[in-house]
Amino acid sequence: MSTNNEKTKIAIVGLGYVGLPLAVEFAKKYRTIGLDIDSNRVSELQKGNDSTLEISSEELESVIDNKTNNNYLKLTSDRNFISDCNVFIVTVPTPTDKNHHPDLSPLIKASETVGLNLEKGDLVIYESTVYPGVTEEECIPELERVSGLNFNSDFFVGYSPERINPGDKVRTLTKILKLTSGSTPETAERVDRLYKSIITAGTFKASSIKVAEAAKVIENSQRDINIAFVNELAIIFSKLNIDTNEVLEAAGTKWNFLPFRPGLVGGHCIGVDPYYLAQKAQETGYSPDIILAGRKMNDGMGVWIASQIIRKMLLAGHTIKDSKVLCLGITFKENCPDIRNTKVVDLINELNLLGCKVDIYDPQASITEVNKEYQLDCINNESDLNDKRYNAIILAVAHSEFLEMDLEKYKTDQSSIIYDIKAVLPKETVDYRL
């Protein structure tokens, strides 16, 4: 059960926001292979380009095929290429379907890929966010079925949930404490030592895989519920003509007040993970009312904010049909190109449905990806806005580029409104804040 660098060869299955940074760090100490089924993604990375912007070209190029001290990173879309690895780390996404039910198909397919390459003594570690029990009840049986090997005698399994914060250049992978666990005490120790070799922030060894799974899924569920609470406050205070942010600032002077802010809650974690926990709770016969109420509140914020903007435009004397609206940002968070499960789309679609003509400007997002995923057109360069004027301007995402823009020059006239969802612009420069 050693993690001797010379004997350890690691396969990272999935090279997205989670898998790529992990592959790069492990490649600095171990022979590492990064596998992704998207051949275009692999080709992009082989050229030293990471469209997620998590890894710089310099850092990526420094580990690709760098055989100094026998450590390097190889990238492939061929699942047979990982056959001689003895540690497999699965970092594929765990989305939900249109009915908000957990979709485990990427995880099962990744387990099948690993199973085809599994040999006696190998270690499989899952990092994907799941509800308690998925690793042992869904993934391990698939590994056994495909490999023909026996769990905990022929191969061993760990779970160490990802804690990547996309776009965060301060709290990067190695600086975030890592939660670890294993299927046996010896395996738990092996998994812990492996991660300790790259995580400078240290590790915390959970007592079991299910405990680690549960700990991860409640991290985002807790945040989701807290944001839902302040979103509800925003709705209440809007009816009372009170500035929500001023209320939160005042309340925040107490030492134990939690500093959450209202807004759109999307992305691949906070907007998804609570449904995984809710699903498992419902399977036990328990209705997780608070978790689902939080999700309902946050999922409805895009439509509610659209109604508020329309109301403000009407009060300013605008005709809604064919009115020009500029939406600043479409990614799910600031200074990050990730558009997965972004709730800005709900806002845009509702405004379009109500008759507005919405232009989207986002210097961080991929125009191609936005069109492919949401069938919406997006502007990447501010110069493309030079001849345009708008009845309403909405700051939906707090990209740093937007904080430097002169929004006044994009107004049709003084009756045009600026609505700051993120409450990051100087108060005197906007007409309304969420």
C-alpha cells in the first residue's frame, strides 16, 4: 500500500475544472496520465491552452511530457492508455437531469473505464460530489462487474471530494485542506498520504467514505440555504422600499452575523448538490423541506429579478416591447469563464419572453459555448457596443472588466436604468440594487 513515487502511476479521469489542476499537481511528483473523453479538450491542453483558465500555459507546458526525475503529465482521450496505472482518480461531473434528479451516468461510465484497466492491488479514488452511499452502492459494483476483481481484497477504494473554487487565484488546489477517506483503515492512510504529498494546506481523514460523501454534499447545501434566506429578505425588503444591502451591512456589525448576499445561484455545485442530498433523503422516506425550499427560492430568482427590472423600466416611462437591454455577464460567477448551470440565463430568457431585446456582453465567456449550450448570442469585446444604446443595463456578474466600464455612455437617455444585481458598483452610479 505504498505511495512510493517511483512505483505510483496515476490516472486522472476527467480534465475539467477539478481534474486538470489535480493532474498538474500530481505530475510534479508522479508519472501522471490525464484522460478525458473530449478529444478537443485534450488537443487544446496538449497545445498548452486551458479554456477554463484554471492553469496557466506556462504551468501546463512545464509538466507535459517533462521527464525530469521520471515525472510528467501525458494527456489522452484513449481509455486504453491508462492500463498500466495503479492509482485512478475520478473527477467527472455529477449533474442533475431536467427534473433535478441526480444523473450518475458520467460517474458510472468513468467507473466502467477504470474497471477495464483495473488490476490487483490498484487504488481507485472518487472526487465527484455525490450523496452518501454512491461510491459503495453504485461505483464499486461497477468496478467489480467490469474488472472481475473483488473489492477490498483485489482492489481498494477511497473518496476525497473536490473543493476547487473556479476562478479563485488565491485559494487554489494545494491551499485548500483536503478531506480524505478509504474503504479500509490501510486504504484511508494510503489515500491520505497521497494527497498530503501535494496539498500544502494539509488533510483531514474522515472515519468512512459515507462520512466524507455527506460532509461534501452539505458544504454546498448549507451555502445554498443561507443564500436562499437573504434572497427571501431581498424580496421582502423590496416590498418595503428598504435597501437590502444597507440592512445586511448594518446587521453585519454583529460578530456572529453570517455575511451572505442575495443573487443568482448557479454553477455546477451550489445549484446542483442540494438535489443529491434531497434525493437520498427522500429515498429514506423523509421530506427535506428546508433544502428543497432553499432550492425553490434560488431557482426562481432569475424570473423574480426580471420582473423587478420590468417594473423599474415601466416606472421610468419605457415601453417594454422591443426595449433594448444590456446584460453584463452570463457566466455563473465573476472572473471565471464557466457557464454551467448559470442562472443569468433564466433572467435573460424571461426578459426576452416579455418582449425585450437583450444583448449579452461577457469578456470571459466563450461565444461558441454560450450559443451551443443556451442558443444565445454573446458579445466578447466592448468595442462591439460602441454604437449601441440601451433602456436598461443590468450588471449580472461582477467581472473585474465591468467595474471599469463607463455605463453612462450606453444609456439611451437619462431615463435609462442601471440595475446592479451584485451590488458592487458605487451606489450613486446605479438606479437600483438587488
